[in-house]
Amino acid sequence: MATIDLQPKKKIIIRKLFHDNSTRIGIYFEPLALLSKKAKLIGAEWTKTFKCWHLSYNAENYRAIKIAFGDCEIEIQEGAPAVEQPAAPGVNTIGVPGPKSANRLLLQFRLIGHSGNRL
């Protein structure tokens, strides 16, 4: 008589992402100690930015994921999630100001003697 496994397969999602100035394979799954241990065994590192485990983007690591997580359902998602990467060292970046910060900037210009009419 065949046995029926009533527990559903664990699911992982792999996705290409750009992290720390390099292309990576992101491995996403619900927090489970066993799956985290498997990720560590193949050399994956945790990223707080993407909240996933990641490896260098290459065929060898892709094969390692398929072997390590062979008992899981593996979903491959196209594209990387839109997460802003930090600028290169020495590059100044500013966010898009909202109404409050724009008014604050205008006030600062007026305090140093600019009319604010020609910003």
C-alpha cells in the first residue's frame, strides 16, 4: 500500500536581483530553520535589504539550489524587485522632496538672502 504525504511541499521562490553592485540569485521562502540551513549549506548569505538568501548569479549556484531544495516546489520569477541601491561612494544623491521638505528648502534660501523666485 502506498503512503500519502499529507504535508504540502515547501515552496521557495528564486529571482534575479541586483545587490551589493552585483547580480545575484535571491532565494525567498517562509522562515523555516530547515530551509535556512539548506541555504547556508550552499553558501547563501542573508540580505536585510531584500529579506532573502542570495548567491552569485551563475549556473553552478542555480544547480546547487535545485539540488539542495529538490524536495521543495521551486518557482522561478522573472525580473528583480524594484529596490533602490545605494549610490557609489562619493556620489551625492537626494530624494524627491515632498511638499514639507520643499517648503523647508525655500525657507532656508530666504534665510540666506535669496528671494526664492528663481530657484
